[in-house]
Amino acid sequence: MPPEIVLRLSHISKQFGSLLANDDISLELRQGEVLALLGENGAGKTTLMNILFGHYTADTGSIEVFGTVLKSGSPGAAIAAGIGMVHQHFTLADNLSVLDNITLGTEPLWRPWQNQRSARRRLLSLSETFGLVVNPDAKVGELSVGERQRVEILKALYRDVKILILDEPTAVLTPPETDALFATLHKLTEVGLSVVFISHKLQEVMAVSDRVIVLRSGKVVATVNTAETSPSALAERMVGQPLPKTIREPLTPGEPILELEQVAVRSSDRRNLIEAVNLTVHQHEIVGIAGVSGNGQAALFDLVSGLAFPSQGSLRLYGRAVHKPSPVTMVEAGVARIPEDRHTTGLIPDMSIWENLILETHQEPDFSKAGFLKLDAANRHAVALIEAFDVRCPSPFAIVRLLSGGNMQKLILSRVLSRNPKLIVASQPTRGLDLGAVTYVHQQLLDARDRGAAILLISEDLEELLSLSDRLHVLYKGRLSQSIAAEDISVQDIGLMMAGNIER
């Protein structure tokens, strides 16, 4: 007998104005399987999950959980039916303990006390059974990213979840943490739980899933057994055509552009965010920085961007010391910045496209005269960049927040690269982007390197770092490892260094 169908979505459609986000989608999830859900940004994955959890109501179609029709538009009904979800951005209270986070909302409000002893026993049992080791009394704010993800999974298991949806679960994990997660998923499916695995990382989909469903433009375009497909075939199904390969050709590095010598950056409470950092980036070179989030990457980016001062050590650009870095001085010196958060620090979402494209140059003679903007010149500039970088938008006057994530990133790239910068500092440049957008961003960075730019690439995507970087460093608790040629290290080695084995 084939495994029981635990979840069935039938002919789900959802329209927002003229946009058909989900177009007659039907899918099934079986007991004990891992079903991967793939698709570009805007393919309809998020809308479909929001319909499943009752955040949206489908225009047409129905959802059945264990043969019973699920009430639409009711998150409570979805949870009661045994559906749980671990979001990419965790929903935990940092000031509460692990145990309190897990039991929050599971006991009646009228009860004047918590049954802590019973809850602790159950939590420890679940932790041991599924290999999710975590201290019940630890404050969540003190946990590593991998430990927080275990808490999220335990929170779902504590509520007797039978269907678990994981949204980009490995985005912030080291390779050893990813391996541990996959081992946990194997144990979960062995006892009959079913998993929907949403990811952009095709190698991980191949490693962990039993079946794959591919969405494109709101429709299901493929349903395949994982054993019968390949990463290249899935990528082509996602984008509708073969993806061009980005190839990093070996180049001879030029003059040093950025030099840090014994640099430290302190927080407002005098803690060292990075310390004793030695780093050099040359012309025609991409230097990658690997590390788990929170190990000093933000401080390093802020330093090179002019947003932070070195508390000790020296920073040199083009061989000259920079004593008082600021965003203005760094931009004027030819430093281009691609921030990690394109929504809050990369762009101003409520301003238009043309306004965002001249944010760093609006005072230059090309766009300003006697304190007044040259609107025609700014508009022509925007039209040229939109065409050159294939930004999909209605017009230069469109509001930025209406663009997709990929088009927002193209907007930042067009602003950055159109000035032919000498130094580019890029933090998580492809986070959350689909394969087509990732390929585009990678090629733009390689082209800038070939033209002579020096690039400091900060990323948690190890495959990205290995494919783009000429040399790599690992940042762990504010300290930087020695430089390593990308050809001389593996993903596994980098993962061990990211976990604390910084000497190699």
C-alpha cells in the first residue's frame, strides 16, 4: 500500500488585482516523506503557504488535512489540524528561556500556574528522541543560530505537529549544523511526520527530499521524484530555460586597494566586535569572508562603508591612511556598498526608482544645479540603468517597495556598478534571491572584478563564496583567519572553521 496522503491542496487559485499569484495549484503530501517546494521569487510559494496557514483565503480550491477539509482563513484551524511551520526568520522571545518559548500559548489562560515539571520532561524526551540537544533553561537570546532553529522545531513537535513546513531552513546554518538538521528530518520522517522543505539550494534539495514540486509564474510546472532528476534539470524547470554558468577566470591581482592592519571595532558598550583584523584586498580580486551571522560581519561591513570607526589599528585606501572614515568620504573615494538588508539600508522603499538611483550622487553637477535637482537628467539616468540592468518595473517613477527582491537587488547593483567603483563591499548580495537573479548578481560581480575593482564579499552561502572568491577568510567571534586560496579548501573545512576550529 502506498503511504497515506496527509495533505491535499486542490485547484488553489489566488489573485491580487491583475496579478494571478496562484493559478490552479494542486499538490499532495504523503506520510513520512520530504516534499521540496522550488520556485523563483514571485513563483507563488509564499502565497500558497499563507493560504495553507489561513493568513490568506483562496479565491478557489480547497485544502484537506488527513481527509478533512481545512477551514479557510483560520491559522488556529491549521495549527489544530497538526500543521507547523519554522520560518526563515525565527519567531522566538530572546528574553525568555527555551522552555518558556516552547510552552508559550500551550496552556489555558485561566490556569494560575505552569506545569513546568511535566513540560520539562516532555521537552527533554523530544530533544533526546530527535537529536535536538538544547538546554531548557538557557535564554534564547544567548543561543547560536543552529540552537534557535532546534528550539523552533521543538516548539512545533511539542504541539504534536504532523506536518512540518521549513522555509529556507539552512540559510543561516553552518555545514555541520545543516548535516545535523538533515539527520533530524530523517528521524522525523521515520516516525511518520511529513515535511515540506522550501529552499533555493538545489544540492540540499537533492540530498534531503523524496519528491520535488516546481512552481513557475504561479503554476505547478513539474512534479518529479528526486532520484529521477538533477540540479541542472530542476534549475531549468524553475526559470524556463538553461541557466548560463558563471566562471571565475584566474587573474593576476593588482595594487592593494583596501588594507586593514590590527583593526578593532568596538560596540557602544565597549565590547570588541572585531579585533586584531589583518586584511588586504587587491585590484582584480574578490576576497570572501565566511562566518555564521553575528561573528563580526556587520562591524566589518560598517567599517569599510564608513559607518564605524576603528578603535585601534589602521585602515588604508590606495595606500593612504583613512583617519576619520564616513559614508560621504568613502563614497567620494570610490567605495561602493551593497548592504545586507536591501529593504532598510540599501534602498528607501517609499521613494521612486529614479530617486533611489541618485541617492549617492544627487549633489553632483550632473543631477543638481544651484540646489535644484535636474529632473530630466535624473529620469534619463534612471531609464538607461533600468534598461542596462534589466530592472523589471513599470517606469522610473514606480515606488521601490512594489518591486520584487530580485529587481530591488538589480537596482542597487545598477546604482553601484554604473560608477565603476574601485572597491565594492558586498554583504549577502544574493540572500533570498532565486537562481536566475543569483546568476545575474554573480556575473555582475565577476565583470566588475575583471574591469579592475577590488571586491570584499561577505556571505553565509559557502557555495557562493567558493565559486566567486579568489581568496577566503573565516570570521569567528570577531577574529579573522589567515587567507586561504579558494581552490585549497572545501565546504566542509570552511564549516569546521565557522564552528570555531579557526586554525587550519
